Amino acid sequence: MPTNPLLATDGLPLFDQIRPEHVVPAIDELLADSEAALEAVVAPDFPADWKALSLRLECTTERLSRAWSAVSHLNGVADTPELRAAYNAVLPKVTDFWTRLGSDERLYAKYKAIDKASLNDEQRQALANGIRNFVLGGAELQGAARERYAAIQERQAELGQKFSENALDATDAFAYYAKQDELDGVPEDVVHAARAAAVTEGKDGYKLTLKMPSYLPVMQFGRNRDLRQRLYRAYVTRASDQAPPEFRKFDNSANVREILALRREEAQLLGYRNFGEVSVVPKMADSPEQVVKFLRELAAKARPHAEKDVADMREFAARKLGLQDPQAWDWSYIGERLKEDRYAFSEQEVKQYFTAPKVLAGLFKIIETLFEVEIRRDSAPVWHPSVEFYRIERHGELVGQFYLDPAARNGKRGGAWMDDVRARWLRPDNGRLQTPVAHLVCNFAEGVDGKPPLLTHDDVITLFHESGHGLHHMLTRVNERDVSGINGVEWDAVELPSQFMENFCWEWSVLRHMAAHVDTGEPLPRALFDRMLAAKNFQSGLATLRQVEFALFDMLLHTDHDPANDFMPLLDQVRAEVAVLKAPPFSRTAHTFSHIFAGGYAAGYYSYKWAEVLSADAYAAFEETAAPDGSPSVETGRKYRQAILEAGGSRPAMESFKAFRGREPSIDALLRHQGMA
């Protein structure tokens, strides 16, 4: 066993042993190996043969990928100053290597010379993707243009990391120690957690933060308007020029401007007018114009519903809450109170029935039933005591494994995501099948007073969403690494399996198996579920417009916007066009928009709504074939698994969709599911 745990890439990552001091020597060694492999395969006498290239180059660079993936993962879930320094020390070197590999004209020539007739279908798809990626990676650039392209990639990687660090640090830096009388209406478990956090620090009062399990319940339930305003302002000015002076060191304004300028320059080097055009090349959408048209049409359909949502809230606020002129920090509170009034239940009431262990058991039950697998606890080295590890089997055969990291904590970036640890691959070096492994990461509140963690229904939906990504990665039957699981899937189709799984959170036949009261163990009452279901599309118009606002801003930012100009006027323009609830002038949501500035969704945030059309239509097949009690059809599950999940990226997403539905997708199911038909 190597003394450096990052060099042990044969099995699962040794997360419990990896230390910051391991990062630089391990990555340097693996980079040197990868450099040697690259030089070997581009030699004139090396054959232009798929298997030979895979054996010499892919097997070597995969070791680098696996080690760097482990470091990047720890950087996202267990950040420390020492790890951050080590990560940033090697980031330029790693970026430089992948940029050079993806633009190497000698390697590009080798792949172009491969005899396609010698390949199977999976390999042909991987080769086609690879050649396209070489072109997008600058392989056809020469001289100064090639050097500039490489410099742009390195600088963008630095800026994306800095953007992410600022967003995390700005979130972690804020704390407000509230007095007990300020917390009127805030849920009891949130109050307990806030008090425990203050006690841990030896402070008086109740520690409130900008992490979702603390922030959101205050905004939804806290009756103290001044407290809501204080937290709201802190939240929407994070990492911006509008933050309090002591937090302006985290301002992302300059990072955003430089990222946008570099993306525009990159696009023009590659022969495109703007980065939006580059972004859609490997996606289902044909052009940025098609995306903008889709978003504006969706906004037009949602707008009347959103306007009614706001009118209802204004009327209710004036009549029941004495709020004649609601402000931005009031809307979540008004919406929650209106939902309670209209549907006779609150999120807080529902939350008592969703304990994390029970929800997880229910999630596993639907996965096992629908996709004909078994999920079992497994063991692996982990980075935090709250992380769990599982294996998926079918007929006793290992299919895949995954880590589940559910809890919010300092040093862990916000949000939820799925990431791959390794892909399914019939390895050319030993002929053995490598099974896929995934990370499922969430940010839920921890349990208090010895009770299990309680999840909101939104948390439940988030867990199902990320598990959908995980299933896409782990249930693949494709043996070619570059197109197995989520690899090679068009970015605007990659959300199909995740959003598909969300639908089960609204099915009684599924939900009743995963809900029991935290104190009494009583099952979720059917009457309460029916009220939840009645409220399912509560403010769906507003929610749709919010997503369209983000997506339209993203695409226009990467097409029409001149990076030399301030980006805030564009955000104001998009809000004026789309939003029915106006944001205050100090709001700076772009400054923490990590999806597009640090997360791979640049000119691609529209993918969520685009894929929602696909996922709603796919789920409609289950509605059409459900049993009388609402239980989903195993036959339909098998067909979906084989057409969508098992195919991975081995063919275009539209082909997979048509293999399942027998036709192209329609927007009708989405509008119906969201009460906007």
C-alpha cells in the first residue's frame, strides 16, 4: 500500500486518511505519469487504436481523475484553510494538464485516424463526443491563440474556485445571536438547534446563520419582521458590494466580470460569437435563441398564475396580517401563513412526520421495487461521522455503491449535489468490470435532543432528486467509461432522471411508507396528505417565473451582454421582464449564483426547466400504467430503467426518450403537473 492515500486509486478513496500534506506530492506524481502517457501515445509509431489508447492513456489519466476528484470533494464538504491552500496550489497544474490534453493536436489526429468500423456502438458514440470536445477544447487553434486559450482555462479555474470560496466564507461568516423574544413563531427544533449552537460557542442567545436549515424557517415562520429583514438583507447581499463593510472582502463582483470577459474571449477564439453558442454545442438545444424563446414562452404561460399568486398574498397580508405594504422579507412568511390558512396545514406540521431514517427507508423501498435492485448498508472510509455508505445489488451481483452525506455544517458548501467517484468501465488493463460509485450530498438540519433529523417535504424532494442523479450514474449497463452513467449525457437532459424521481414524493402509495410522527410513531394521516396534495401547486406560477428569471439572466449574460459593462443592469432588466415580485435594489443574487460561476451550468441553467419537460412527460407514463391503488408499474419501471438509466450517454438523449415514450416529448404533462394547463 502506498504511504500516500491519494495514490491508492484501485479501491475506494481513503477519505479518513487523506490530509492536506498528501495533496501536492500525490497530484504531482500522477500528473507526471499522465504526461508520460500522453507523450507515449502521440509518438508517431503508436497505433491509432481505441483499445491501445485506452490502455496506455485512459487508465493512467483515470488515476489522476480519481485522486483529484477525492481532493475536490473534500474541498466541498470538509473545507479547512490547510486543505484549501493545498487545493489551490495544484489547481493551476491540474487545469493546465487537462487543457493541454483536450487541445493536443497530435492526440486529436490519433483519434480522428481511428477506424470507426473497428468500434462498437458505445465506443463510436464516445469517439464522436471526444472529437467534438477536442474542437471545443481548442485542438484546432494554433500558436498564440492556443497559448491564450490555455491561459484562459487556467484563470477561469482560479476564478471559479475563488467565487466558490467567497460564497462559502460569506455564508459562514454571518451569525446573529437572537434574543428569545425575537424568535416568536420559529419552529421549536430550529430554536433548540440555535440555542445549542450558541452554547457550544459560549455565547448568550440563539445563533442564527445563513445556512438553509437556520435561515429558511425564520423567513417562513418568524413573526418578528425586523429579524426577517435582518436575515434577508444579509442573505441576498452575501459576497457582494452591498454586504456590511467587514464582509466586503468576499465581494464576487470583480470575479464575475472577469469570468464573463474570459468566456466571451474563449468563445471568439473558437470561432463563436459568444459563450452561449459554445455552451449549446453538446446539448439538446440547437441555439441560444431557441433557449431564450423556450424560456419566454414558459414565462408567458406562468405569468397569469404568478400574478394571481401575488394578488392573493397581498389581499391576505392586508386582511389577516395587517401588512399593507409587504416587502421582500415578508413574502415567504405571508406565503406560508396563506398556505396554512387555505389548506389547513403547515410545513412545520408535515415535518414532524419525516424523520431522516424513515424517509431513507421509503426512498430505498421505491428504488428497490421499481428498478429491481436491493440496497444494503456497506462500509468504506468516510470524511465525517454522519456520512453513510451503501451498495446496490441485483440478484446478488454488485451494481453500484454510494456515499450519503446529509447534514449541513461549517466548511461544507450549501445546496445539494450528486458527484461521481468513479464510473462503470470494462477496464482495458485487467479486463474486469469496474462498478460505479457516487456521492449524494445534501444540507439538512441535524437532529436535536436525541431525536432523529426532521426533514421538510422540500428536503424529501431534494433527497429524491439527488438519488435520481445517482441512479442514472449507478444503474448504467454501458461498459465504455466516457458514455456510461451520466458521462456523455447532454447537459440539458441530465436533470431528467433527478426531476423524474421528485414526482414520487407526491404519491400516497410511496409517501405512506416513509412517514411516521417523530414522537408518537403514528403514520402520516391521509387527510393531511390530501391537504398537502391540494397545496402542491400553491404558487407554482411564482416558482416557475423564479427559475425562468435565473435561466434567462444566465443565457442573456452569456450572449447579448457586453462583459465590459456592469452585469447588474441586465439582472434588473430580466427581473423587470419576468418577475412579478420585485427584488429590492440591494439584492445581489448573482454574486452567489454558483451554478453558473463555479458549477458547470454557465449558459446552461435553463437545463432545469428544459429537462422538466422531459421528466414530466416520462413520469406521465407511470401515471398511465399505475395500479388502482396508485402503485407504480414495475413493467414501466423496467422499460424506463432500460431506455433511460441503463443507456446513460451511449446515445443521444432524444433517442433514449423516444425509446421509452415512443415519441418526442410534449410540454403538456409539465403544465398539468404544475396546475398551469
